[in-house]
Amino acid sequence: MIIRSKAPLRLGLAGGGTDVSPYCDIYGGAILNATVDMFAYTSIEPTDDGKVVFEAPDKGLQEVYSNAEEVNTNGYFILHKGVYNRVVRQFVGHPLSLRIASYVDVPAGSGMGTSSTLVVSILGAYVEWLKLPLGEYDIAKLAYEIERIDLGLAGGKQDQYAATFGGFNYMEFRSENVIVNPLRVRQRCQDELCHNLLLYYTDTSHVSANIIREQQQNVQAHREESIASMHRLKEQASQMKEALLKGEIDRIGEILDFGWQNKKQMAKSISNPRIDSIYDTAKRAGALGGKISGAGGGGFMFFYCPGNTRYAVAEALRQFGGSVFRYEFASEGLKTWRY
């Protein structure tokens, strides 16, 4: 028997960064995101040899542990180990015997929530295998606790909920309370947005934890410019929700541009000269606005290109050596099955 799972990656359309503590604990945060048809995959094969085998088949990596009630979280498979340790400690109470393999459709550090989505995918496979009594909110919250508390990895809360629920969601964050509001965006509006929203990989990655720590320090130090920019990003999430629900798709370019100008004020390391140059080039070629996906510093960017300007924008960006990715929006979140 093999247990499999997959969870979708996301595009953070508005409000990015307001889901990070301590801002969301003090002021409340709001995010609007949408999942796309790029996934984190996990496969579990139960065994009877008393070994725990972690594998990344695409990279040729493997780690093996014997009769492990808890494994150290050093090395490549830190996320896998974090999930294994929590599942054994909280739900099972004894060592498990299995082979577990994973794969993600995009590189790590790409800004599409890869780490958190992978945690959701891994956790989902355990839920399917062990028949754990966890609903969507339970899985997302537990994935957040494993990544942020157990493993001490800095970051926000949106990615775990996006990967678990899927679709277009307006999310509200205040301290421990998270509310996911699914949006009924008409299909023709989704299709038009997908046509006009060009997804561009800068061929660089980033370490989001460093950027997020800088953002957190700015809030803790009560830096007014940084906090004011987060307030405006929270308002941007409301603007984006209204535009999507009303079908006012061409407003999205200016809403993205408004958000990008404010996002750069949250932390100095969010942008750099190369990213600024890419953004300015896209706008000169016809884009109305855009942003970097995720915390910043590298990874994916996306641009709203009205009409058929996406082709001119893609051509203009060729000089930077990145690549344009095709995608569709994904309406479903975490999926699990056994074979």
C-alpha cells in the first residue's frame, strides 16, 4: 500500500506580510491569495523493518533512522523530521516504520510558499495513513505549529491555510485566530485574471526567514513607516477582494502596484536593484502593476498585463535571464489518497 498526497502552491495577491507576528497579533492582518496548479507531493510506504527512511528522489538524497521515536532535525529533511516527530509525539506514542518521499514543482525559496505547502502535504499523508481526526483548520494550524514553533522557522500563517483549503481566499488573522473566507470568483473572471497575470521566475531564490525577521524587528521597534505600510497592505487585501468579487479585473493592476510600493517599505531587503529593474521594465512594456511573490528578495514575480501586453512584457523580461511559467488557478486544496 502507498499513501499519497498533494497540496497546491499559492500566489499572494494582496496583504502579504500582515499575517506575520507580531503585527497580526497587535493590529490584525488580512491576506488575499489564490492557489495554482503547482504542487508539493508526498508518498508514504509503510514498512515492517523498523526503519524511517526520508527520500528526495529528484535530488538523490536519503536519510535512514532505526526505531526512532524522535529524530534529530539536522540535515536536509528538517520539515519531514518536524512532522514525523510531532505525529509520533502527539498521536502515536511509538516509533513508526516507513519510507517517505517528497517533491515540489518549483525550487525552494521561490516565494510561492513551498516550505509550508510541503509541510501540509507531508502532514496530509500521515493523516490519510493513520486516519488522524483532523479537519482543514486542524491540519493548517498543526502545520503552522510544526514549522514555526517546533522547528523555529520564521514566517507567516497564510501559506499553511492556502495549501490546505485551496482556491481564492480572503484570510483574517488576529493572534491565534484565523478565519478563511472562500471567495466565489466567477470562472470568467478567474480565466481573465490568469490570462493577464504573467508569472515570471527571476532565476534567483531568497531566504525568507531573514526578510521576515527584519520585518518583525521593525514592528517591535515601532518604526512608523514600516507599520503604516503594513496598514496599507491590509487595506489592499480588501481592495483586491472587492475587485475580484465585482469582476473589476482591470483594477487589479493598480491595486498590485499600490501594494508593491508599500511592501518595499516593510523591510529594506524585500527588493534590490535587480528586482526594481525587472519591475520597471515590465511596466514600461505594458504591465500596470505587479509584485514579488512571498517575502521578497528573489524567486517569482507576477505582473498584471491588460489586453495582450503579456507577450510584450515577456519579451522585455528576456534580458534578465529568467523564465515565464504557465499556470492555471487550482480550486482544490490538500488531496490525499491510498493505492
